[in-house]
Amino acid sequence: MIHLLWLSLLIPIILHLVHRRKAKVMPFSTLRFLRLIDQRVARRQRLKELLLLALRVLLLAALVGAVLKLPLRVGESSLPTTSALLLDNTASMRAVRQGGAAFARAQAAAGQALDGLKSGDSAAVELLQSPEGEASAPVSDLAAVRARVARMSCGYGSGDISSALRRCRRVLDGTRNPVKEVYIFSDFQRLAWPEHPGEATRDFPRDATVYLVDVGAELLRNLAVTHVDFSRKVAVAGAATHIEARIENTGRELVNSVAALWVEGARVAEKPVSVAPGGTVSILFDHVFREPGPCSGWIETGEDDLPADNRRFFAARVLDTLRVLLVNGEPSALPYRDGAFFLRAALQAGLQPNQLSPIRVEVVAPQDLASRDLSSYACAIFVNVARIEEDWPRRLAAYVQQGGGVLFFCGDRVDVASYNIHLARADAAGLSLLAGPLGEVRDARNREEGFFRIQRADAGHPVFRDIIRQVDLGSAQVNRFLSAGGEGGGDWTVLARLDEGPLLLEHRIGAGSVILCLTTCTPAWTNMPLKPWFLPVMHQAIYYVSRASGELLSGAAGEPFALPVRGVEKPVEVRFLPPPERSGVAASPVVVRSGLDAGENRAVFLGAERPGVYSAEYRAGTETRRAHFAVNVPPRESELARLTPQEARARLALPRCVVVKDPEQLAAAVRLERHGLPLWDYLLVLALAVAVLEVFVGNVFLKR
């Protein structure tokens, strides 16, 4: 049929040859001058007829091309095709603009891509937020693939384009179809697109066509709750717990909203917040947990363009008491001369009138420390202990690494050389309880005032936060104190400083802390124990360093969560229960067997896909132990900086990469790539123009 249509171009040529004009023979006296004129007229007439012939051939050629819908080039539309559909399902794809979420636009665009496939083609679907593993196998049942895309829901975690492209490559490697396509439907959040994707694109099939479909949009309003923490490691029933939230504005507009605290499903407090674009504010809530046991809640802000990061969950265990081990190196029958008397009195007193202290102090002598199990205490306090025994550093370092806290108070009995040898020197693992060596005693007797004053304290540290404005630390008088390694340099954090050196230092080791007070907790070297603020400062210090048995356990959505299995030294079955769906339907429990890793028994849960509070339980001997933890959107998902599709194409550096800025134009882009540039519209217009010109040439131009 095609050849017959093209043969129609011979018709005007045949007519031109058959109906050529012939000169009439007319008798005349002399033909010399007429022959000269006839030659000029004949040449001009032949040129006009050739022009008319060319127009007629061009007219028929344009009509035939329009009927046949000729492309600019011959595509591959007739060959079997395998398509890999990669949908970005990270938390940023939950952004809502113009009445719809970005992930819904990705699903609709994926449906367009599937509509463009024909019988005999195959397709597979991959997700950006997906664990590295086996890729989906392409199937020819396109209706099943379309149904799977429709059932998909957006996740709450992060993803990486490199691992996703590796899975797409495995999809294409597993097919025999000659035509290969990859569709990437994404908002092109910058953090998911590394500058150098590496082998993911280096080994990618060079004959595959990659379509980059932009389904995202610039967000104007977004407040993200990126961090929630208790100022102290532990929450104690009856004592005020400070819950701090960090709120960031990652949008482009100033946002005025309200931050609300929810505890056990009840809204208990709220505060107004106003955050400039790119700014961060911290909100502090005070809440008193009345009963010991598990507690959970969240902090949330008002609605904006990205609802996924408006809420951040927390889970902890409220303790009824804190067991504190106090190692007294200065015992005395006279209470006011006893090294532990003032400190114990402060810790056992309640912070409010008629309120009992949750701190339970057990005082032991240094020689009795070996018989005590440190793991059963919230923290350990050493008061003016003379010498450090050889086995103490190993036990204390392990205790602190696992979340325990140790406080050292100095005094005239402290053997500086013993402390430096056993505590300031690094062990085989490179750990030391003191970040620097102790120095000589500094005495204020030669000073004009006769004492040292507290010059500065870290008002943002949990030991002083919330009370720094209510106390007068400058009223303290310190007569003597020990100097410390380079005036508090090295790895020390200075919490309080005297006018001639540091007074209170902190050293972080693993999950725990070591706090060193370079003076006494008795009136021997200072009058601090006699000051009213000594009680709240000591309470906050104990709450801060206490062993985190009720710590905030949290993980990121879409990532494995390792739950410590305490009190069990062998693998056990742990039963995890996800939070209920928003519809109120309870989720099915998941049973995971724990395992030993670096000497710690842990159960790794892979099903933490949704934000919320998860619970777990396991058997420890005859006891059933329960734990719960919070799962939240990764804070980095609130970073909304985007790549342009052109930048994404440059990072992929693939030879056949097509940018589709509007999902509605995907079908046209695919058609253009498969069939080439359609010319029939232009050929039809050309045919009309040539027809008009042919009429003019045949009826006007030739008859002049």
C-alpha cells in the first residue's frame, strides 16, 4: 500500500510528458525572426512547466506523507519493550500542593506510562525507599502492574537513587526485549541524588531510555519538628520533666503556628511559635508524670505543605525511684564532718514542699564497691575518695559506656597521682574516664577576697537550664579547688568556671557521662552545700547523668531498629507490635529472634515503616519484660532543596535521558521518543500551501 501511494507521484510526470505543447505549423514568408522569438518563448515556457510539474509532485508527496503519518525518523514502537517504573516514595513526596500530594501525581504519571505499552510488553515497579535486595521481575500482565501501582502508598523514610538504579538495572538485565525504558517519578529532593551515583550509572545499559518525570513543586510553608528530647536522661514520677522540641522552617515564608504537647493521647500544653524561613527555634515544655511506667506522646505543629514532619513522637519509661550509689571517702561520726552528709541530705530532700525525693541514696565505703552491681544503680558518686583501685577503671568505663553516669567530688584526701594513673590514662580500648590529668590544689588564702567566685555557668546545659535565672551562683565562695588538665581543655566540656579556672567539667563516653567537680561537696573547701540552690543543682545533675534505663528510644522510619534485650544473655523471641493504623485497625505483631552483637543481645526489627510508638515484649527468665520506642520521619527529609531535572540528568550522565517537566506531557514525550517527530500536521499544511500555489502557477503565471 505504501509503495502504491508513492507511485502516485508518477502521475503528474506522465501527464507532463504526454500533454506537452507542440508548436502549430503556419505558412509565412520568412521565419528567421520568428524562429529567434520562438526559441526564447519555448525556453521560458519549459521552465514554467517544470515549475508546475515540481509543485504537483510536491503536492502529492505532502499528501502521501500526511496520510502515512511520516515521522522525522523511524522509531522502535513495533519492537517488544520492557519498562522499569521507579517511584519516589520518600517522606518528601507527601508534600501537598494544588490539592494533591506529589506521590499521587507520580502514581498518575506511572499509569500514563503503562497506558503507552502494548500487548507483549512487560513492566516492573521499584520504589526509591526500599531495602537493597532482589529486584522485581518484569511481567507482561500490565493490568496487574497497574493495580499494584494504584495500591502503593508513600513511605515516611529516606532513599538513595544509586541503590534504586541498581535494582532497575537488574530488571533490565533480566529481560530479552530489545527496547528498554526506565521511568523515574520524583520530586528530585537533593539529598536523594548524590553528586556521583557511581557504578549505578556506570554499568547502566547504554541503549536504555531514561525518563526523568518531575512530579514535585516548590513548597512555601513548612514547619518541621526535627528533634524531641528530655533535658534529662530519665523521667521521674512526681518531678517536672523538661521536654524540648526543635522546630525548623524549611519553607520560603514566615510561619506563625502553635506547637502542642500531647501525652498519652491528650493535649496537655501548647505554645505559639514564629519561625522565619531557614530559621530554627527551640520550645520547652514542663510536664509532671504522675505515675511510673511507660509513657509516650508527641509534639506537633499546625498544618502546612508537608504534613509528614509536623509531628514527632517520643517514648520513655517514667521511673518511681532512682537508686544512687554514693562511695564515701570521708566518713565521720560527726554528721557535719562526714563527706557525704550534705550531698545525701540534698538528694533525699524533695524539690517542692511536702514532696518526697525520688532519689534513693545508698552510702558505701570504698572497699565495699567491689561487692556492688553497678548496673542496678542510676549513677555512682565518688566523694573525696583517696585512691582508685586497679579494677575500678574497667568496671566504671563499661558502666558509663552503657549509659551510666559517674560524679567525682574532690577534696584533701584525693591522691592526684592515683587518679591520673588509673582514670586519666587511656586503656587498651583508648578510653579514659577523665579527659585530662588533675593538677595541684589552688588556694585562695593569698587573694584579696580570700576566695574564688563562680564566674560563668553553661546556662544551656541540663544541669543549669531552667534554674540559672532563679539562683545566684555568684554568691558561692570556693576556698580551694584542684586544677585540671590544661585548664579544662582537651575533651572536657566546662559546665561552670571560676575566675581562675574550671570548677565543673563533663566528659562524654559512649552513652554515658562523667562529671568532675574540682572542689568538695562539704563546707571544707566551699560554702556551696550551704546555699539553697545546691539542692536543685544536685538533683538536675543526678537526673542528667543517671543510667538511661528509661531513656528515649527512637528510630527512623524505614530503617532497621535494634532493640537492646536487657537481662537476657542468650537469643530469645521478641514480639514487636506496630502502632494501629489511622483507621484504628490494630496491626499484626511481628516476632523477631534476637542475637548477640559485640557482646550485646539485640533484636533487629525491620518493620518500622510508619511513625508512631511501637511496643515489644520478651521473656527474661520467668519475667515478661516490655519496652517501647518511637519511630519518626528522618529530619533530613525536611530539607526541601531540589535539583532541577536537568541537574539530575547531568548527574546520571546517561546517553539517552529525557526530561519531562510536566507529568501531563509524559505521553507526548514517550511518543516522540518511540515514533520520532510527527510530520503529518506540517505536511498537510504544506500540501494546502502548494495546492494554492499550483493553481496560481497553472492559471495565472503560465498564461502571461
